[in-house]
Amino acid sequence: MTRKKLKIALISAHSFLRPGGVKSHVLGLYREFKRRGLKTKIIVPRRSSKEYYGKDIILLGTSFPLPFAGSESDFCINLNPLKINKVLKKEKFDILHFHNFGVPSALQILDRSQSLNILTFHGDLEGSKFFKRLPSLLRLFKGMAKGKIDGLIGVAPLVLEFFEDFYGLKTIIPNGIDIKEFNSKNPKIEKFNDAKINILFIGRIEKRKGLLYLLKAYKILIKKFSNLRLIVVGKGDLEKECKEWANENKLTEVYFEGEKSGKELPSYYATCDIFVSPAIFGESFGIVLLEAMASGKPFVGFANRGYSQLMKRKPGEKFLAEPKDYKELASKIEILIKDENLRKKMGEWGREEAEKYSWPKIADQVLAFYEVCLRNKKRHKKQSLFDIDKIKKRVYNKLLLRKHLYKYKKRGQEKI
């Protein structure tokens, strides 16, 4: 099957009303596939009756927000399983590519799938107390999907650690970035375009993303420097708490901008001087780091497992602080505040590094993996048919042998 003939469904486990890395990844891969002329659609669960994203995005199933491991996830279910049959029968996808695994919705789709089934897992479950306390749930999930997934992709090596007992085809393909959309030449936001040094946070305001630690670091920094500004983009459950903490501690020049559209984000990156991502755990890769790097901006963050692995033996490694250590975080930021040339140097390195993750390069890897999995599935299908033929022949020979033995025995009895 040639790439041009492939019809692909990218299935998100998360509502598109929920911003995040998985949504960015799915949309980035979709756009690159469409650019190449591949028939591609997105399947996503619905949270609101008002949702509509166009003819290429199929709303299938219902998503309910679910607090999970210091963040927010989705509980996805198809209350009308017949609709799954209808969609799959109509679309006739060659490949169903799941992005994370929305239970039980993904299992409902898998049970009805006649396609090649690929799973990309995006999260790092190491920091999840939920799975540490209830490891049987992770085993249950693996057991339910066993034999139904034809290929497994991890966005980072640490992701595949949780699937060591998956004996099918698996590979590592990182997140991608649109290096044309995110670049240093994007227009800056006028109200922040002055002589101040802009420190930027972009992400959901929740426990896992660690904004409170950045506020504590910022409190230390404004006592030393009078030309700082902190810009916060995003919303979440801890937004009110963080705003109150900033007010109570009399933090100056802190701007909570709320949630911004994907089209607005490049300008926020272009406006900042230093990007900070203080996520304390659960990051397998870090799309926001890629966005900052592609924008030519230096970054500082916590050394969670994902960021540490991404920056191992690279210049960015020295700008990662011990998770939750806001004093060390402040000292890492201070190094960049004091040294404009270093900021420029790190920004240039980041841009060069980000180009390795451009969507055309990532899409090439994904399509190559599809083809390997398709060939493997065809080979196993032929092998299973061959095995059936062998079994049939073996049974036939046994029956034939029994028939001859019966005749021989009967003749012997007649002679006696």
C-alpha cells in the first residue's frame, strides 16, 4: 500500500477544549499529512454540544474532565457504540492512530477496528502516585490492549519503560514543531515591548506545571532586579490561588493573560527574553520547550525526567534546576538575566536544535513506522493463514490414518 492511498485517523484521547501537548501534536501531524496529500481525519471526544471544528474533525464519544496526578485528564466513553460502527464503516480508515488511550472509548473503538492500530503514548507515568498506589490498573490497561495494538510509539525513551512487556513493534518518535510558525521574527506584543526583561510562563495553571514555584523564584529575583516582568499565559484550577499568592506577597509586574489561541502564542514567545517551564513531574518531552527554542529564546526549567532526558549532554542541561527547588530555579534565571550575550547564544542554539524536530522530519518517521507495521501485519496474516492450512492438513491426515487403521483392524477381525 503506497503512502498516497493511506487513509488515516488520528484519535485524541483528550477533548480539544483542553489545551495541551497532545492536541498540539495531533494538529501538527494532521497538517503535515494533509500537506502531503494524505487523506487524514481527527477523531476527538466531545465535551460541549457547541463544538464544531470542520469536516475533517469527527466528534465521537463524550469526554468528562477527570483530575489525575496533579493535572486534568479525560474520561472518554461512547454512549452510542453503534456510532463507532457507522463512522468506521463510512470512513474505511487504513490506520487508526491513537494518541494516549482514552478508557473505555479507545477500547470500544479497538474492538470494532479492522484497521492497523497504532498507539502513541505521550505521558510519563513515573510521577503518578495514582499508578504507584494502584499498579494493577496499569497492568489491566496493558492487558486489555494486548493483541490489538500493532505498533507502539513513545515520544521519549522513558515512555517505553512502561511497555517493556509489549512484544510488538515499538519505536521512539519525538514531538514535532512548526518551525515556520514559531520563530524569532514574529511580531512582539506591543504592551510588553519595552526595556523590561520579560519572563514567560505558558501552560495550564495546575499543580503539575509548577507555576507557584516560579512565583516564589520571581519574588527572590525582584528584590535584586527592578527591570523584570512575569507574563503568565494559561488558566487552570490553581489560577485563583496563584493570583492571591502574588497579591499577598506584593509581586510587581505580574500579568495573568489567561488562555490564548494557538495563533497568539508565537507572539508571546517572541516578546519574552527568558522562557520558564517549572513542571515538577509528568513531562515526557515538553512541547513548550520546543516552542521556546524554535522562537530563539533561552529557557529555564525543572529537571523532571522528560526535560532531563531531552537535554542530556546538551547546553540546555545546565539551566535545569532540581524539581521544587525554587531558590535554584531563581539562580538559573538570574544567570540569564545578567548575561544578554548568553541569552542570545542559548537562543541561537535552541533554534538550531528545534529544527531537528520539524514536522516534515517527524512525519517521515511516523509514515515509515506505519509501513513497517503494515508489512508486519500482512506477514503475520499470511503466516496465520498458512498455519490454518497446516492444521487442516494435519487433521485430514490424522482422519485418513484412522480410517486406514480401522479398515486394517476390521480385516484382521474378519480373518479370525
